[in-house]
Amino acid sequence: MTRIKNLPVNTAGGSYNVTVSRGGISALSEIWHLDRKIMVVTDDGVPAEYAKKVLSQCKDGFIVTLPQGEATKNTENLIYLWQRMAKENMTRTDAVIAVGGGVVGDLSGFASATYMRGIDFYNVPTTVLSQVDSSVGGKTAVDFGGYKNIVGAFWQPKGVMIDCETLLTLEPRQVSNGLSEAVKMAATFDAELFSFMEENGIYENIEEIITRAVQIKIRVVEEDEREGGLRKVLNFGHTLAHALESIYSFDEYYHGECVAMGMVPMCSRSAKERLVKVLQKAGLPTEIPCNIEALGEAVTHDKKMSGKTLTFITCPEIGSYEMKTLSAKDFCDKVGKAEL
Ligand code: GLY
């Protein structure tokens, strides 16, 4: 393994390292406690050899392969994971390792948080999206009743291994999908990283960009593990993204693509100009493909559960953010008139 960076995370819910590496997937037993029974959870879109490589380093264990896609993140599969753990007589001192993207990580993280009131969980994120965002910070969940991530827990992993070699098997659209969250973090928190993306090749420098985005994410979750304040800034672009996700299927637009389109109307004119160029450079869409009425309807539906107002993030200039609250209707009006 070539260790690119070891990034410590310290939160009230637990301390662990995010290791950014090349080849780290083959060296997990050097740094993690795998001398026990391990359930390795993956999906059928992830090269099967990754999970096999992970299991081969465990004293005992088994692999569960779920179908790829957001629809997997449901209570049926949560129960299925509990059943497998119980059937294999897993105890409080055993552990779970997720090998895959955000769906696998969120679902198996929540299974770990709840089985026997919580067992150790490790994450090997294999998509850019999960590497820069969902694998760090301990959010675990399943979708339920038509709502994304509505049932879940904060459950910090015991370790996260980002192996940049896994990116070699990703299709370019998937790489762009994850880069969207890295652009988001740079646009709101890190003008220097944003300039780096403007001035340098994005794909050529992907390891550096992932590392710096993870450093931002760590800073945010260390300050606000439970999303009382600062962590909300990570939702930049997500109000419109969730609305777009409810209008379009997950294949039509990936999450990161919806975030990219959702960030643009949240920027001042000067920030927008710079953001659009970087998003395009990263291979992401920048224009909302539907009319404002359809979008407004979707935003209002999404807010059904939390009353009539919504809090969202704007970007007045690159490297900064503002948190604003408006009624869903005023929000949509202002998006339509480009007045945010
Ligand atoms: N994906 C946003 C967060 O972890 O808070």
C-alpha cells in the first residue's frame, strides 16, 4: 500500500482515521482489527474481487452482495442484514465492513449501529461520491415511506479506507458524480481548493482533490457532528437537488449531477460564473432541465414534513456561504427570478 495521507477524525461519537491510499484495500489487516468475524457488505455493481480481497484478510466471515442502486437502501435489506448477522452468530465484538458506494455504506452502517445496540463498522468507499462525502462523518440511514434517509443513526466508523486505485474501474460519469460534492465543499469553504480546480486538470489531480475535500468534510463534522449548524452547509445545492431527484429517476440524473444543477441558482452572479466553468470542466450539467413550476411542486412536497419554511445555503462569493430561511413558496419564486 502507498499511503497518501492519514487523516484523523475526532468527534464525540468516536475517533478514527481516514486513510487515503493506493492499494490500501489489500492492506486492511495491517491497520484494522480483523481478527474476528466480519460481515462484508457490497453490491453487484462493485467489482467482486474487492470484497473477496477484504474477506481474505479477515479471520472469519462472509460476503453479502446486494443489488446495485438506491432502491436497495430499504428496510427489507436492513432486516436481511440483521438476519444474516444473527444466523451467522455474530456477537457484540464482531464487525461489519462496507465495500462500495453510499448505498452500501449507509445501509450497512445503520445495520451495524442497531445490531446488538451497535457493533464496529468500517468503510471502504469505492466511488468518488462516497469517498469525499458519505463515508466520513457517521451518517447512516435507510429510505422509508418515500423519503430518503428518513430512518437512521449517527454511527461513526472505526476506520475508512479510500483506495484511489478503485477509481480506475469507475466509469467517467461516476467520477464526475462524486466530483460535484468536492466542488461543493470548495465553493463554500475553500477558495484555494476552488482556484486549484480552476487552474489545474481535475481528473489528473483527483487524488489531491479527494484528499483536500475529505479534509474539509472532517473539519466540518468535527465541529458539528450532529448537524446542529455548520454541517448544514454541506447541503449547499441539495434543496433543488432533492427536488430534481424526485422528478427524475436515479439513472436519468445521478445525485452529484442534481447537486451540480442545484448549486448554480444558489450563487451570486460572480460566483455562478466561476462555478459553472468548474462544473463543466468536471463533466457536470449546470442547467436545470425542467420548468420552475415543476421544481416548486417538488420542493414543497419535500418540505411537507418540516413545516412551511426551508433553510438553504447560498454562495455569495467562492469560498464562502450564507444560511437563509424562506417559505418554500418564496424560495421557489426567488429561484425563478434568480434573486437569491
Ligand atoms: N452528506 C452531508 C453530510 O454528511 O452531512
